[in-house]
Amino acid sequence: MGLVEWAKSPWGEDIPIHISFFLIWVAAIAGLLFLVGHAIWVRYFAKAEVFEGVTPPDVAARIPQRVPRHSLAARLFHWIMAAAMLALLITAFLPKVGIQFPWVTYHWIAGLVLTASILFHIVHASFWLDFRSIWPDKADMEDASRRLKRALGQDAPPPRRFAKYPLENKMYHGVIVLAGLAAILTGVFMMFRVRTGILPRNPYLFGDMTWGLMYVLHGAAGIGLIALVMVHVYFAVRPEKLVITKSMIVGTLDREHYLEHHDPQRWAVDAASSSSERRMTA
């Protein structure tokens, strides 16, 4: 049982046609095992978070009761992207497990919605948000080393409180960006093989081998997204993470959570930005 399924071209060449779909179950089981393993770790082995230093009282006094975290535009993007992603996974993989319906049209429409939302996010994040806040920096790496040493029982100072996004969020973002872009870029080209009324149908745009590799990459990205979405949903509903999930709905964090988990020097906020956010969401 190989990872890729192959077929013979009219000229007798072996060409890949798609990823082996038993990997759907591999991704789903791997995601489930991670969820169970993490839940056991948190319940029985994980230690309480300890951070280096405290926020000076004069700095803490300037933090508003509601700390803005996500703008209205960012929240709309997130939920539109999430709906499109779920629609893509449902229309891609339910037919492979025996549930048949006219999935092709729904699939490429959801793909266009996802593509448009990602293009919007790239522009929005580049010009209106702090684009660098979602990428790991030197402080993240140093604190990750501290956490690992302390988890292994070695002597190390406590890690600093987080910037706007903890390292695990940044790493997840990087992985899902790679998987999402692979699915989007290959999916756009694959639209040339079906009649959409948007792009002219041209199945001869690429050769058989190129089309085959494109289908394999598209399927691999989709299968990877199954596990990634499972992990994302799991963390979104964990009790200690619900405050973060709520911020993706209302746009703000409470002051106490911010002061406990985030460093004002690494993620600066002020009362003016909080007031502006409230006006935007009113």
C-alpha cells in the first residue's frame, strides 16, 4: 500500500494520479492521538505556568479593562476562512468514504472563497496589522529553550510572558500557511480541468506528470489540514483557552488575563486603542 496511487498514461508512462486516500484515516487517527496525549499530559504531568518578572504597577495601571486583540476585519476573515476550510474538507473527503453528492461545484466555490479571504488577509496584515507579530523571534526561541529545560527537570530561569501570540500559535500559523497555500495554488490550476464558467477549461495546460504531481500535492495538503483543523478546534474549546477563543468573537481580552500571560513590553496596548476597538464593534 503506497502513499501515492499511480496509473498508466496512453503512452505507457507511470504517472501519479492522487495521494492514497487511506491517509485520511492516518491523519484523523494521528490528530486524535495528539488530542488524547495532550489532554493526559495537561491533566497529570504538566506544571503550572511560572513567568519571569511582574508588570510594574504604573504600567499595569495604564492597561484598559478590555484589551483589543483582534479587529473586526480580522475576526470576519477568520470565520469566513474557517467556514470555507470546513466546506472544502467536507466536499473533498466525504465522497471518498462513500457519501456521494455533487461535490465538485461546491468544492471549487468554497476554494474561491478561501482564496479571496487569504488574499484579503495578506493585504490587511501587511498594511494594517503588525505583520511581524505572528512570526517567531529570538525571545520566543530563548523562552522555548527555558520551558524545555524546566520540563526536563533541568535548572533554567522561568520564561518571560508572551508577546501577542505565544510560540505555539506562531508555529501553528506557519504550518497551516504552508498547507493552505499548497492547497490553494494547486486548486486554482486544477480549476482549468473542470467547467466553472470562470476560467476557460484547458486540461492540456500541463503534461500528465505535472497534473499528477499537482493532484498529489493538493491531496497531501488537504489530508494534512484534517489533522491541523482537529488540533485547532481542540485547543479552541479547552477551558484554559476559551478566553482566547472568545477574543476571536468579541475582539478583546480581559485585563487580568493580559497581565498574567502577556508582557506589555512585547505587546503594547493603551486605552486609546481599546476605545477605538469598542467604537468599531459597536
